[in-house]
Amino acid sequence: MIKNKVGVAVAGLGFIGRQTHVPAFKKIPNAELIAVIDIIEDLAKEVASEHNIKYYLDYKEALRNPDIDAIVVTTPTQFHFNMVSEALANSKHVFCEIPLTQDVNESKQLIEIANESKVILMPDLTFRFTPNYAKAKELIDEFVIGKPISLNFCELIPTKDLATQWPSNSWAWNTKKSSGYPDFTLSILSLDLVRWLFDSEIIDAKWMSNYVPLPVLNNYTVYNTAVIIRLSNNAIGILHYSASILTQEGTARLEIFGNNTSVLRATWNNHISLVDEKFRTEWTFKMRGTKVWGHYQIDSHFIDCILQGKKPLATVEDAIKAQIIAEKINQ
Ligand SMILES: NC(=O)c1ccc[n+]([C@@H]2O[C@H](COP(=O)([O-])OP(=O)(O)OC[C@H]3O[C@@H](n4cnc5c(N)ncnc54)[C@H](O)[C@@H]3O)[C@@H](O)[C@H]2O)c1
């Protein structure tokens, strides 16, 4: 019998699993959130009771549930390879957080396992679905700025938010577990975004960073990292990542300059303007909840790909290409 709903379980109930994917899958009409999985029993129980669903502490037991068609892997990065490969080998479709694996060669192995099992494996390259970035892609493809020739991207995360989410002793700062500091992890999203918007590969990247303990925050160490890139269409760009700022100064800002002198300027997740010689055209998106950064949209796309047998818009190959550029930070 052909199913018209995909049974989903979310594994890993930290910030990204609990706050974004659980509520998104709960609302997607052709998905049914069946279960959550976490090794912390109180947490798993609490989230399961919030949504009136099952919970598992044992991942393998969840994989044996035939009602679960797809697994969403939102555990710390060090667990992705084993969890994803087991799920794929059990013929479950998989949506996985980034970095997909600690070593890109493992991601290549996952492609093979997914192909053998004839299931979909999709990385969470969310920025392709963020409302104002998706609009930027549409406008670039309509040649409103002519040919894109350069870009400026700036992602400023408030120090206090980062310290709460990923304290100094968290896996995210332990490179044996994460393969890189938070700037490495988070930059994969924007590097993928740039490749996608410019429809080009990043062929050169020069990174510079400093990691500075802040006395005002018990010497919590923050990153200030910048990369200058060249793309295969000869465009160049600067991307700046920092977590050394006040809460009210947090922002994401992307400017793309075209060869007809127009510029696209996207701020946060919900606003974009097109400025040319005569006009300024503005778009503001009033999405709420998990639609704000595109989590609902990318999760829906994953479900549509399963039900309609479509190739995902964001592939494992895309995740690998962005990760290879991000890894140069560590060099
Ligand atoms: N938090 C973000 O803003 C963000 C952004 C981009 C990517 N990511 C990626 O999302 C993933 C998760 O990040 P996070 O910040 O939510 O982590 P987190 O540390 O906040 O939460 C991870 C959760 O996974 C659970 N867990 C650990 N091992 C498990 C196992 N074997 N089985 C089941 N559950 C297990 C933990 O108990 C915890 O609840 C990482 O790969 C990260 O790189 C996170």
C-alpha cells in the first residue's frame, strides 16, 4: 500500500531537535511525528508527553518500529555517522544535521548506503529555505542584478546566546567530537548558501580567526572569523562570523552585488531589498515559529521528496563541498 503520510522520529532533543524539528514535523500535514529519541530519559519523556507521542532511549529499538519511515538525526556531530548509517541500513529515510559527519569520507560512505537501501538522505542546509535567502535566489535567477559578482556576509551571534547553547565544556567546543569550533560548524550553512545563490563552486578560500576569552563572561571564549573566497564564476566574497557581541547586536546580513550595479541586501531572515539606480524594492516576510529560519520549509521538502520520489534540493554532495571549505579554518 502506498502511504500518504511519512512516520517520523527525531533523535536528539537539544536546541535544534527540540526547538526546531520536533515542532516543525508536528505541523507538517503529510508527516506524522511518531516518536522522539534521547539518551536523557527525563528529557525524552517530557518532549514525548508534550506532543503525546512515544519516546525511546534506545535508538536501535526505534529503528525496529515499522511505523517510523524517517529518522531526523539531531544529536551531536560525533554520533551522526553511526546513527545515520544504521538508520539507512534499516531502510529508513534520514534527515541529518550538519556537519553530516566528522570526516567527509564518511559522508561519501553514507551516500553509498542510502543508494543501496534506496532511501533518501538529506542534510539540513536550512539557509536555502530561509525566507529572505530563498527570495534572493529567485531574484538572482531572474537576473535582476545581472550577473552576481561579489558578496558580503556577516553573521553576528550574541555571546550570551552561544555561551548558553554551547558552553565551554560542551561537545561543540571539543574538536575531537565536533571536528571544529562553532565557527566551523555554523559556517557550513552560509558557505552552502553562497554556492547555491551564485550557482558556482568556491574554488579558493583564505581564513583568519581569533579565539578570545571574554573577562565579562567568565572568560568564555568566542570566535571572530573571516574568510575571503573566490567562486568559479570569478565572483569574490567576504564572510565574517563573530560571537563577541551584545544580545541586541545579533544579526545576519547578506549583500550581493551584480554587474548591472544593483544590489540585493538581506537582513536577518525576514527582510530583503533590491536597490537599483531608480528604485528600492523591499520584501518583508512575516513567518512565525519554525518557518522563521526555514526549518519547517526544509522539513516539508524532505517529506515531499520521500512521498514523490524527488531528489532533494540540498544533497549530501552539497554538504560535503561546503564542509571541505569550512575545514580550511582548522588549517
Ligand atoms: N544548535 C544550533 O544552532 C545548530 C546549528 C547548526 C547545526 N547544528 C547541529 O545540530 C546537531 C545537534 O546540535 P545541538 O546544538 O542541538 O546539540 P545539543 O547538545 O544541544 O543536543 C544534543 C541532544 O542529543 C542527545 N544525544 C546525545 N547522544 C545521543 C544518542 N546517542 N542518542 C540519542 N540522543 C543523544 C543529547 O542528550 C542532547 O539532548 C549538531 O550536529 C550540530 O552541529 C546545531
